Amino acid sequence: MVRFDGEDLFSSGAHELEVGGRSLRHVTHEGPGSDGVRVIGQGRSGRTIVQVGELLADTAAGMKVLMDRIEAKLDGLGHDLVDAHGRVWGETVMLAFEPGAMRRVGTRFRVSYRIDYVAVEG
């Protein structure tokens, strides 16, 4: 179960995280008469994390509540993101929540979604 900012926002349906790597922000410099390229490091980039999943609710109003709780986390602040294995990705900022269309599935409602994060730590 994925938790964000200590909250269980996603357990109504299946979900998974794809955690990307990190890289070095840099500038390359070639000076006149130099032999090769000089690389100037400017710190590490944030780690990109993508979450995809489905939200399930018994009513359309219940689905709105689930989506509103997630959208409230689009606050620009870093929070802990804990994955299904208990790994903590610290100072993680939710950048985008992209819900799909609400669909009826039997007696329930389903919305597929994608969330983009950037983790500063971890």
C-alpha cells in the first residue's frame, strides 16, 4: 500500500509506483585551446516517480471525495512517499494528478489515474 504524507489515499484500488533514477545536473565547457571538455556539476536532479492505478468508490460522490483528497496534496510541499515495500522517498512533491473518465463497473465507480512526483531525497 502506498502512503503519501502519512495518508492512505490510494488503497481503494490497485496501484503501482515506477521509481526513476537520479542524474547529475551539469554544464559542459570547452575553452579555446583546451584539450577536451570540462564538466561542471551543479548538484543532483530529483528522482522522478510515476504512480498509476485505479480508484474505486460506491458512489460518484464518494469518488469525488477520493479525488479531492488527492488533489489537496498538490500543495508544492515535500512529503514522505512510502511505497508498498516500506521504502520512504523523502521530500517528495506531487506535481500532477491526471484522472481519467469515471466509469461504472458493476455497482461501483472506477477512475484510472496517473500521478507524477519528484523526490528530492532518497
